[in-house]
Amino acid sequence: MANVVENLGKLERRVTISLPKDTVQKEIDSRIRQLAKNVRMPGFRPGKVPLKMVTQQYAGQVEAEVLSDKVGKQFFDISRAENLRVAGQPSFSPKDGAAEDSYAFDATFEVYPEVKLGELSSAEVERAVTQITEAEVDRTLDILRKQRVHYHARGEAGEHGDGGADASAKSGDRVTVDFVGKLDGVAFEGGTAEDFVFVLGEGRMLPEFEQAATGLSVGQAREFDLKFPEDYHGKDVAGKTAQFTITMKKIEWPHLPEVDAEFAKTLGVADGDLAKMRAEIQENLEREAKRRTQSLVKNQVMDALLKVAELEVPNALIEQDQQRLVEMARQDLMQRGVPNAQNAPIPVEMFKEQAERRVKLGLVLAELVKENGLEAKPEQIRAEVEEFAKSYEDPKEVIRWYYSNKQRLAEMEAYVVESNVVEFVLGKAKVTDKEVSFEALAGASAQA
């Protein structure tokens, strides 16, 4: 007798599973006899407990196990016979009105949707194009020099000079100060410090504080008012105006290393060749620009696919992904050292929109890849691993690291599939190239 699959909605289905009671009972009896061989009870040796007592003790548990196994197997057989693509796990409930000689259960479940990909030629994508110029290389060198800055006491002669005739504090100087802050003449917690060190112009301190320190010489003091922002982290002073006295104790001016052979060596250029150093910096910047532009374009392509695709999303898959995102959030909290993070009460509802997008996009990508043969080829994966390894000191070791672990290789395979999808969509969509500086590209990538 064929099983009737009821259509309860767009994706929801139901099928009735019937199990003869005598067949179930035979399995229960068999399992209890097997259990009796090893069961332990007070007053009896192992395996010598009377079968009647074992039945009384374990019949309910064994019956539930047998029913679960048989219902699950029959549902699997039905779904295979009916070619059902079941999404998520079915729910089983006893069915009313079953025959006296049978158990009956309703299995309610969802199926995978039909995915209509739509017309990709209507999609619009803006592709960032970034040229790495000599100016970008110079800016990167400035950053690298600042990362290697060292300081000298202003006014004291040394191998790099004395910092100039003006002994007052300037932007870029590292200063050591004492300060006292008061509200209505009373010192407040956190408003007083001795030998406090900071660099002028880095924005670590509030603007009024930096302005008051700028121009002071060692031994000089200055009084000034400072209004704390309304959203200041110190709630006791947020929005209030305090009176500060700041005393300059030490001023150190910054010395940046010269861009010479020694500097090149610190960047890994063994022979100190400046042209080679600049070429390596440009190559790294071009690699980074490529990665960032690919990421931005990929996001646009994924958005475009979601816009043109038509499909219903199975709730079961959304709920599964919500739970997965909750567990990922807990893992993140655990890595940050948050106490009891594994039991953090994170509401699944906060991830519903994100989970729905992820599931929908996964279904769309799977259909697109299947229809157009966009699976990752071994040579593509190898090429991507080798490209990624170029940015490391020992590329061969990085390649070996990837190929020694199936999960890492699977992650690279997924990346290649996404790249194939992006290239396929770009070949059909309306693509507009837009010149973007590297600096603007970095900012756009951070916001994406």
C-alpha cells in the first residue's frame, strides 16, 4: 500500500506511519531478553534476574526505543520511495483513531523548495578598481616607519639630534604628565594620575586635554575646563564639566628610522635592496587590494542573487542555523574568557534574520552551482592555496598545512566555489567599474 503524502502548505508535508503491534512487541521481547543477560538488580547475580522483573523495570523504556527506531526507519523508507527531499528533522506525534492492532504516528516535515534563479542579466554590480601607485607605497612606508618609532628627550643632544630649539610639547611627542581633576572643587575617582604617559595627536585623550598639554614645557602647569561627553564611559562624570590642572614632567620627540638598507632588512629584505623592498610592498598591497575588492564584489553578487531568486525557505533549516549561530556566539564568548559563556542565555530570535539570509543564500548557491557546473576543480583549489601561501615566509609549509587537513581544504574548496559563482554572475550582470583609492577601499571593507 502506497503511503499518502499530504500537502499542508508551500513546503510542509505530512505522512502517516503505521506499525503492527505484534511486530513491535516481538522486537520489544527480543530486546528485553537480550537486556536480561547482563542486567543487575540487588539480590541477584548478573544475568539471573527473572525475566518478569526485567520486563516490569524496562518495558516502557524499551518500547519507546523500539518505536523510535522503527518509526524513523519507516519514515526514511517512505521518503526514499516517494523521492522526498526532507529539510531538517521531522516531528512525530501519535495519530488518533488508529486500528487496535497497530501503532500510528503522523510525521510532519518540510521539503526543500524549488529554486527559481531568475534573470541574472537584470542584476547590477559596481566593481571597485584600485591601482597601487608609488604614493600608496610611500604611505605604507610611512606607516611602517611609525610602527618602528623611538623617542628621545626633547632638548637633550643624542645621535639623532636634540629635537630642535623649541622645547615645548608638540603633536607626535610622547609626554609624561601629572594631572588632577575636580568637580565643584572635589577630586573624583579616576581624575588624578602621576607619571601618566601618552602621545600627543593619537587621539587617546579627550581633545581639551591634548590642547592643554600642547605647548607646555617641562615644569610648566596649566589649568583648564574639560566637558566630558554625554556618552562618556565614566557615568559619574558623563556630561559634566571638570576643572583640571596638568603639569608637564617629560617631553620626548619621535625619531622615525630612515628608509635605508638597514630599514629594508627589518622588513625581511636580506640584502637591503630598496628597490626590492618597494616592489615587495607594492606586491603585498596589490594582493590585499585584490582580496578586499573581491570581498566587496562578492557581497554585491550575493545580494543580487537573493534579489532575482524566488524560493520559499524551510523554517526547519532556519531554526537549525539559528541554533548554530547561538553556539558560535557562545564559543566566541568562551574564547574571550567570559565566565559561564557555555550557558550564556542568548536568545535565538536575535539571529533569525541572519539565519534566514544564510539558508536562502545557501539554497540559491547550491542550485546555481548544480545548474552551471561551478564546482571547484582540484587545480583551482591548488592554485588558490598557492596564491594564499605567497604572503607567508615559507609558502611550501603553508601548502602542506592546508593539504594535511580535510576541513581546511574543504574551507578553501568552498571559497573557490564562491569565486566561481562570482565570476559567473559578473559575466551575465550589468557591471560598472569604479576607481577607488586603496585608503577608501580599506574603509569600505571595514564597513562591509
